[in-house]
Amino acid sequence: DGGITQSPKYLFRKEGQNVTLSCEQNLNHDAMYWYRQDPGQGLRLIYYSQIVNDFQKGDIAEGYSVSREKKESFPLTVTSAQKNPTAFYLCASSGQVGAGNQPQHFGDGTRLSIL
Amino acid sequence: SQKIEQNSEALNIQEGKTATLTCNYTNYSPAYLQWYRQDPGRGPVFLLLIRENEKEKRKERLKVTFDTTLKQSLFHITASQPADSATYLCAPGSSNTGKLIFGQGTTLQVKP
């Protein structure tokens, strides 16, 4: 079945530690996204990528980094500079950013907590 | 700044009734609007898309309206069932960027 796989489902971070969240898709989609979801708030865009080896900052990129070396993969690193990392992180993909009105397909998220 | 507002209070209705959820937006002129369903601990699932030149869109028991004058979209579920209980997110989008802005969602509880 085609879809998006996020791992791990739960992740714990120690002070001063960087952690990397995995996102893999087999939908052959060009565009991929990372969102953060906090209780009572909408999804906020962290980073997005339209094609391999290219990505742009979203609304809340500070303290995060990404890479897009392969079409299928878009890992997110939560760095120690992100002072409030506890949240539910969602990865999504769509056919093509800028093509407009294409639905996004989401993974089932990674819940990150501070130890 | 662009703002998307959905009813923050949960909507509780009886099985068989029609649920109506509201999405209002300000400082924004989206070219289209998408609706998603999210279950606890899961990622959102796409339901419907409506474009700015469409007044209404239907899919089975779902109906979406889009009023660009009122800057509002309404999402209706007819003949609601307990399995419809979930959080529903609206997400207007720009044709220029292709990016979506998500509302905070409205939680629907359908009681048997």
C-alpha cells in the first residue's frame, strides 16, 4: 500500500540533544512537508520541500533542520536550539507544491517529549 | 496576519442529525479550501476540496460550501453516525504557493 511512514512513534529528548524524526513516502510525490501540532492549535508549517535537494522554511523553522537527498525521504532534526520541542510532529506529501489544490497525505506522526 | 478560525468548543449531536462545522478566515483570499478528518493520535486524512469558484461540493454524506464574500466555509455531515466522531480541520490554500494554513479544528462527538 502506498503511504507515508513516520518513525519512531514516540521519542524522548534529553537537554542539549539533537534528535532526528524519519519520514518516508512511496507515493512518488514531489512535495513533502513537516508540521508541528500543539494541543488546541492548528498545524504549523516547519519546513517544506518541492523537489530533491531543495527545501524552504515554513512559519516556525527556528531550531529545526531538514534534508531532502532522496525523493522518498524528508528527515527532520530537532536541534538543541529548539527550546520547546514537546509536540506532535506530522509529515505530509502531495503531488507538487505550487500546482495548487492538491490534497496532502499525512503520516501518523511522532510524539516528541523532553526527559 | 492570516487567521483561520474554527469552533474551539466540541460539537455534540445525536446520531442521525446533521452536523455543521464552521471555518472563518481573515486577511486571506484562498483559491481553494480543504477539509480533513483527524482521529486521536493519528495524522489528518483528506476529505474534500472546494475551489473559490465553486459554491458547494458533495461527497456521499458530506457537503462543503465556500462563501468568499463572507470568508467562510461550512462543512456538513448528514445522517451522522458515532463513527463520524473525530476532529475536523479546515485548511485554506493559496494557488501561488500551494501551501495550506490549518485551523485548530473542531471536535465532533456523535452520540448513539
